[in-house]
Amino acid sequence: MEVCFLGDISLNNGYNSYWKNSINPFSEIEKELNGDFVIGNLECMAEGSQGINVKKMPRLSTEISTLSFLNTIRLSVAQLAHNHAYDNLEDGFNNTLAFLKNNNIQQIGAGRNNEEASNTIILKKNDISIGLINYVHKDTNPWLPDDCPVFLNIYNKEKILDQINKLIGQVDHIILLFHWGGKHEEAFYPVSYQIKDAHQFIDAGADLIVGGHSHTLQPFENYKGKHIIYGLGNFCFDDVVCEGRIFSIGRKRKRESAILTVEFEKKHYAVNYTYIQNDHGIIRKNKKVISKKHKRRNRFFKIYKQSTFIRKIYSVYFKYFTPIYLFIFDNNESLKSKIKRFSIKKIIKHFTR
């Protein structure tokens, strides 16, 4: 059984124009998605007519017709346990679910009740089966109102361990799909709890962990023969225009990702990475550059995960210095506008939301 795992999928803004003009932004990598199943985090919900979740900023949305690109990339399972599931309120969520159902794409991680949100999917091919579990961590800030009609499968260690235990013996491989690490969004390295929890989940019986939300391609780890991919980065994403502001994905780190292809056999599996780059929304292969960067991150990660001191230094650097850098150098606002709203506290709050 061959399964392709994709990072964050957001068909926002410019992708609407691509669809209307019959431009296929995935033509160069379609042949890499010929596995038995394709699984990805559908970060962007369809538009609705009820309004928006004003508590969330920035918000993502796309026209429902543009979601047809999901068929182009042959998506089989859409992960919905993420922090943008309620951006377009209940109507937008329901429109997305209707599209997925009409196009034979399974959903996991969110629903209209807790039972639907916590549902486990089992995929089978020949005599091989894999079980999928999808959770979103609260540190990614979903910002759901108390009476929210949309339910997310919120990250809970005991619940995850219980689901792993229930799947043992039912399937050949257990795969955990996480939206996590909100304190290190856009960072190259995971938060300490991710490393600790991931090891515990593997010890409990999980076979593969694939993470998202960082918007960057983070290291992978081979722990006791099982792979942990802390963050796959953005599979496809465009600049976000929200309330008159542009939230740019201009940084290279947010335009570089990988398609994770896993060949499952009965007792083991093998992984392969196809490195990709977002070129103004067009997804192209770029092994030469991105693979070197990924190897460097993996080398440093061996030191990083062993040293509490280094992890703390990195967290301080990322929390207090990176937001200021981004505000000054990675923002499409005019200098006058930046000066007008400059506030260290607000910058840190905004970029660590």
C-alpha cells in the first residue's frame, strides 16, 4: 500500500483565479501523487453566507468551486482538526463537508458532534490496513466560541493513548496526524512537549506520526524504527488577505515543503521525500536546495532534542526576536503604517497567536 502525506493545503486567494482561468498549479507534481491514498491537512474552508469568525485573525477562505483542485491532487482523506475549521462559521464548514462527501473524500478530525470529530478512519488495500487518528492542539488557537456548532478533536494525551490502544490488533499500522506546536509556528524545530509526547505515543503502539501547523519543513526522527515527522510545512498556500491586511507567505521557509510517500507492508514501511517549492502558487519539485536544508535541520535536531538548554534558548529567540524581525522585514505594509501601530507587546502577541 502506497500512501502520500501532504502538508497544509490552503486554496485561498490566488488559487481562485487559477481555477477560474483553468490553470493547473499542480501539473508538475501530479505524478508524485499516484499512490493508493493521498492524505492532507485541508486548512482552508469554503466560503459561507453566515459571516466569519471575528475571533480568528487571520482567516482563510476559498470559493467552493476552487476546492475542485482537491480532485486534481487526488486527495483521499482531508484532515480537518486544525485552527481554521470555523473561520467561515457553520455554513462554511457544512459547505466544505458537502463538497468532500460529493467528491468521495473522507474527512477526519472535525464534525458536527464529538463522535464525528473523534472518528477514526481505517484504510485497506489488499491485505494491509492502516488506522488514522487526527487531533489539533489548543496551542494553535482555534478560537471557537463556547456554543460552537463545529466540534474539533482536541489534543488530549490520555484520549490519544486510549485510541492507540483500541486500534492495536485491528490494523497493521497506526498513524497519528497532528496539528500542533503553536508556540513555534514558523519555526524550524518543534516544542519540547512534541518530542516527549511523540516518543510516548510510539512507545504505546503508534507506527508513524505526521505533524503540521508550523508552515515550515521541520526535522524527522527515526525513533525505535518508527518515523516522526514534526512538521511537513505548506503543501500549497497563498498570501492571506484579511481585513485589508496582507499576511504574506513570502519567506522561503513557508514556501518549501515535501510530499511524504510511505510504502506500507504488513510488518514494516519505507519512507521517501519529494521536496517541493511554492512558486507564486505553482508547486514545483526542488530536491537540490530543499533536501540540503532538511538534512542540516535533521543534523542539528539530534543535538537540539538532547539539550533542554538549547531548546529553551531557541524558544526565547523565537518568541521575542523573530516577531520583531518579521514585523520589520516580512510585512507588506508601508513604513508609515508600521510605525503607527508599532508595539513590541502586540507584535509578539500577533506572531505567536
